[in-house]
Amino acid sequence: MIDSGNGEERTGAASTFSQQSPLRFLEAFLRNPFAVGSLWPSSRSLARAIVDSCEFQPDDIVVELGPGTGAFTGLLLQRLSNRGRLIAMEISETNIDVLRRRFPRCRTIHDSAENLPRHLSGKKAECIISGLAWANMLPVVQDRIFDGIFKSLAPGGEFVAFAYAHAYWMPTSARFRRQLIQNFQHVETSPIIWRNLPPAFVFRCWREFD
């Protein structure tokens, strides 16, 4: 998922604009529509809704899957207050370069989200945030990534994801929601965030304690 950034560590207005330009998102979508979920950067409203939905302490391990260019990354780093660890996994090599320049305090990994467990070295994350395009995924890919998430999420940990309102009834979106309901102890859905293009809503999911 490719997203714009908020609360970023700026290196200059010109470079920031080039990273956030909507034309960049359109180009990425046309190049790889199955990995890029939107033609437009995520809004500040969606970024704030996502980060405000996360429950973690400043010294926790937090994982962001599919950060794109960092819509949520800067805000997450602010919440961690230089004490916790933020691990961002991004499959796009171009986005990895952008993330590493903008967020040097974040551990940024160029790999598929399904391989998250191997990068945690046996540790567990208290919160996992998804910016992935679940509606664009084949069922087998959804299953592999879900398996990686469950192997990596601590007991009682939280999973936060978002989805676009216009894709609500797509079979892959419905399957994603069933996965959430079947695998998490408690699932909450936010009201639609209209100040985003396209409008979106947020899922908050908690894993049961062992």
C-alpha cells in the first residue's frame, strides 16, 4: 500500500512534495494495481484515525505492514517517543528508499509481510498496523499474511487495518472481514472517514490472551 506521510522527519519541501505527489501514486497504481490499493495518498484524517486506534506503550514493539511512503509512520514514531521499536515492512524497493531517508529511527525491512515472524527473531509485537491492500489480494496471499500476523502478535495484542468503503462488498473484502471475526476475540469497526479519497473505515481487532 502506498501512502502519504504525516509527522515526517523532513529533508526539504521539494523532496517531500516529490515523494507525496498524487501523480506518483497514479503511476504506482498503473504499474502494480494488485499491490497498490488507491490512486491517491491517504489523508491526514485517516492517518490520525489509524494511529489513535492503536493501543501500545512507548516501549512496546510495533509493526507497520505496507507503510508505503509513510502516511502513519511519523505519527507512530511520535507515539513511541524514542523508546519503543517500530518495524516497517514494505515490498516496494522504491518506497523502502523513501522510508529510510524520511524515518532513520524506524527499522525498515524490504520484504513481504508474510515473512514478518523471521524478522522478529522470536519476539512478539504488541500492535500490528496494516496499510495493505487486502481487497486486491488472492485468498492464498491473504492466508499467508494472516498466518504471519498471528505468529507475530503477542497474546492480547492489537491488529489495526483499514479498508475502503467502495470495496466493502467485494468478495475479497468480505473474506477479509470473515478472517477478522473468526480469528480475533473482539473486532470493532469505525464510522466511515469521509475526509479521505476514497472514504475509508478502520478495523480494531484484539487477540485473546493465552
